[in-house]
Amino acid sequence: MKRGILLLIALVVVALWCFPAMGQATGQEDRLKALEDKIQALQNELEEVKKEAVQAKEAAQAKEAVQAKEAAEVTKETFQGKKVTPAYSFWKNDFFLSTEDEEFWMKIRGNLHFDTKFYGGNSANPTAFDIRRVRMDFQGMWYDYIYFRIQAEFADSPYIRNAWVDYKFRDWLHLRGGQMKPPFSTSWWTTDNNVNFMERGGGKPIYSGFDRGWWIWGDVLDNTLAWNISTWTGTGTEKDDPKGDINDYKDWVARLFYSPFKNQDDSVVQGLHLCVEGSLGKQTGRTKAFEGQGKGYSAAIRDDKYWTWVDGLTDETIDSRDRWGAELHYILGPLSMSSEYLVCKYSDIEYVADGGKVSADGNIVSWSTWVAYFLTGEQKRVSNFGWKYPSPKNDFDPVHFDGTGAWEVLARYTSTKTSKALFQRGILDGADRVDEYTLGLSWTWNPLIRWQFNYVHLSGRGILTGWVDKNNSNDPGTKRVDHEDMFGIRMIFKF
């Protein structure tokens, strides 16, 4: 019994000893289990983070790819993407855009001519302030052989003046097409910024005006001879005849401009230039540009007409209009001289009158000669394409009153004779002969500004002055006079 009690006590003691240890082991296992669960949870979260990071990276890469594609598309539209050659802008008496190798260039130009005119007491013309010309002009060269010009006139009634392309295959072979001046008369071919006087000594129809056509030309014999052959509508500009022509007939114009001593430096005959030219043109009747209603012959004084075409003739026809001319030009230092003899011949002008058919042939003959001298020593140039004014040796600065500019004195005489038969047959009305005397003074401040001062005297019985505007009851009206005097001032501003 005693032994049993002792054994029981021993078992109790052992149980009390072991149970806390077993409880402690169980707690440790639980803690380990909880820790493992936390680690597993962290691993799961880490996997999710990794997964999200991968997805974010893939999304970022996809976005970058899209952006790179868009950037590439944009780059294609930029200078860098197109791998273009840069164009440089600079000023050299004109505004230029040009590649460095000058294989592509363009000039952006313009000009304003502002006139002030005073007339003698017998004239119907009022004192006038007139915007004579306002033009924008784009000229250029591409691929080292394609030349072009687009010029618009904004004064009076706006229109396209020059619109042509010239292909330079060789120095001796150019092909030019579009709207421009046909190659007839050096005076007419001289650009308006370079004319000696406010108005030229001749006018249409002796001058060929502007026309549309094809022209081949070139320089040969060591650039001493320029040859020109061309064909034209004979009806004027696109504004005159928007349909292109009025019949199948065309004008043919040829011209030779010869500078035989051009390459003989320091020779007194180096500045001698000779020219011959001519045109043939069949037609069926009057053209708007040359013989249209209200048209007449105007030269030296823009507001006057030497004669006018008689309007309202019945069944009028014109068989042909031909021209020919000879020219002599000479330059020696500051001295320059020029003489042009030009003829326009009309054949078989017919119309029906009360007494039957009336027919007449007739010529318009202009002989114009001028001389000019630079007091400040500058020198003009002349070529197949007209006269060129020089820049002053010493610009004039009106702000600081410094420098002289270029001073030039000029004089011109022009005789214009028209066949009397054209007046006697009732085709023309006005003066069959007009003599023009002009004195001029030109003052060029710099390459952009030039002033012209002109005194003009016309002598001829029947010169038409003034004008009639059907839309303006206050117009000055017209008056025929035997002589006309004008003093004019022109400001030429070009850029």
C-alpha cells in the first residue's frame, strides 16, 4: 500500500514535470507555424510585387515603343528626318534663300514706283499723285539649270505679269515657256526698275507687250552673240485673253544681239552693241491688248495718246501685224548712248462703211535716241535682256547727310510717225507725227532707292490728253492739243 502510494506520488511528480515541457514544445511549434505562414504570405506578396513589376515594365516598354514610333513618324516630317540641306537667308541688295552650294536659291523682291506729275495749262490732265507700280517678284534657280520667275502687279488692275520657267541645257541653248516679254526692243526689255526715264520712248503696238509662248535662246561666239527665236499668241497676257488665243495664228519673233568687242578689255569699242530683230504675225481682227476699244499709242507721257483706234467700225478685219527693228548701243565709262529704229506694219485693215469696203495698209515708225552721263563716275551695262543701272560708288545717307549717291543727267529725242492713210481712211484718230523731247536727272541714293526728275515736251497736232471714265462724272474729260508739257518726279523703291 505504502509502495503504491509512493509510486502514485512519483507518477504525479513526473507528470507535473513533463506536461509543462510538452506545452512549451507545442507553443514553439505554433509560433514556428505562424512564422512560416507569415513568410509564405510575404513570399506571396513578393511574387505579386514581382508580377506587377513585370507587368509595369512590359507596359512601360510598350508605351516607349509607341512613343518611339510616334517620334519616328514626327522625325520623318522634320528637316533632320528628311535629311534635307539647310537653306540660308541673307541680304545682297535682294532677299535671298539659298543652299550653301547655291544649287537652289530664290530671290524675294518687290518694288514701288510713286509718281508726281504736273502738266502745262493747255492739258486736260490734272496734277496727279499716282502709284505707277506695286509688284511682288519671286525669282530663283533649282538644280543648277531650272530658272523661274513669278511676278504680280497690284497697281491699277492687278494681274500676273511674269510667269515663266527657263531650262538652261547649255549656255548656247535655253528653253523658256510661259508669260513674259517677247524678245523685241532693248528699251522694252529693260526692267522698269532700270529705265532711264519715267516712261519709255515707244509703246504698243511697236513694242510687243507681254505675251504667252515658247522661246529658245542662247549665247554663242564666246558670249558675244545672243540669238533668240520664239513663238507667241499675239494677243497679250492671260488677263487680255483667258482662253489662250483667239485663232490658230501665232506671232514669230527673232532677235540677234551682238557685242563684237565685248571681250577686248580697255578698248574704246568694247562697249559697242548691235541688234536686229523682227516679228511676223497673222491675225483675223483686232486684239484686246493692241487694237481693242479705247486703245491707242501712248509713250513718254502715260496719260496722253498720240492717236487712238476708231471704235465701232463694221466688219473690221486685220490681215497681219509685223515688226522689225535695228539698234545701236554704246558705253564708254560713265557715258552711255542708245538709238532704236522700230517699225510696226499693219496689212489689209478692212471694214465696211456706207460707201462700201474700206481698206488700208500702214506703218508706225519710232526712232528713239538718248544719251546719259554719270556725274559721279558710275557705268551702265547692257545685254540681250536690257539695260542695268549700277549701284552708287558712294551711297547717300539722308539721315546723316553723308555721301553723294549716283547722279546722272539724261536727254532723249523720239520721232513717231504713223501712216496718214490710216487716219484718212477713218481707222485711227489723232496725230500722225509726234516729236518728243525729254530732259532727265536721276539721283540714286543706294541700291534700293532712286529718284527721277523729268521734263517732257510733246509736239504733234491732235495729241489726246485727259480721259473719260463712264463710271465717274467728275473725270477731267479729254482735249486734243498740238503740244503737251509735263514735269514729273518718280520715287523708285525696290527691295
